[in-house]
Amino acid sequence: MELPHVDLRPFAKRQRQAELQRLMRQELQVPFNLAQGPVFRATVFHLAGTEHVLFMAFHHSDEWTTKFTNKPLAVSCCCNDLL
């Protein structure tokens, strides 16, 4: 799965948060193609320096997704070389 990366660093701090919210709302409006999949999408938003947001959208019909989203999610990574 390709993980899209959106660089929001060029925006001023206040604009950055507004743009992040706008892009996340926009992503939630994109329908899933259940016949073709996948039933989830993820995007990394680069806010500043080492500050990133991992946004994940899941379709509710998948059993694995339902189990996954009902558990706490803890992510710790050092991925400077990946971005």
C-alpha cells in the first residue's frame, strides 16, 4: 500500500491546522470501492519539523477493520528516511 505524504509546512501555523482539518474532511467524503478495495486509506501529513499526523479512514464493513479500530492504537516510529 502506498502511503501518501502531504507537506503542510509551507502554511502558517494557524492556516496549517485549518488546512489539515479541510483535507481530512475532504478525504472522508471519498467513497470506498468495496469491489476492488482496499477498505482503508491512510495519509501522512507533515506539519513541522518532526511533527506528523497519520490520518486513517476505514470502511466499517470489514471484520478486521472493526476489530482493529476497537483497540487502542499506539504508534512510535522513527521514519525520517522514509519521508
